[in-house]
Amino acid sequence: MEANYKIILTPTLTKMDDGTIRIIFSKDGEDMVSLYYEKAKKGWTNKPIMPRAWRCVEGKVFNPNIYEDGTVEPKDLVGWGQELIFTSMNIFSVEEIGKSQQ
């Protein structure tokens, strides 16, 4: 699948007070999708968990038309969100992620 959605959508990362990270994907100033990520915990699965792994625990679609043309699927946004968090963590500490977006 082409990554055209990465050109069309604008992500915004925000560190929440409870330790989660919220990513809002917007298009032309309108919020389209909101995803919440938590740091993975050992009790979540029997499989080994990578250190510094973040998992999407909740999401909300504000505009369902985002999926109509088939250029993006929910799994694409979840994966992109994980990439954004990992990239941000390499540049900033986790506490600074939200501050860098303001």
C-alpha cells in the first residue's frame, strides 16, 4: 500500500498526565483520528516484550470518511503512530514529547 496518507495527514503527539501518549491525525485542520498509546507491560502477553515498546490501547475515529478511498487502514495509522513515538523517543525524552509539539 502506498504511503500517501503520510502526506495527507498531519500527526500531533502529546504526552498525557497519566503517562499515555495521544496522537491525533488531522487533515486540513480537522481532527480525523485519535490514538492512545501506553508503555507495554509484561503482564499483557506471554510473548517477550521489547523494551521501550508502546502499544495502542484506545482509538477514536472522528471522521469515518478517512477510510473511504482505501488509501489508509486502521492498522496503518497504528503502525505509523508507533514509528512516530519511537522516533520522538530517540530525539527527546518521553517527558519532552508533548512539550515539543506545543
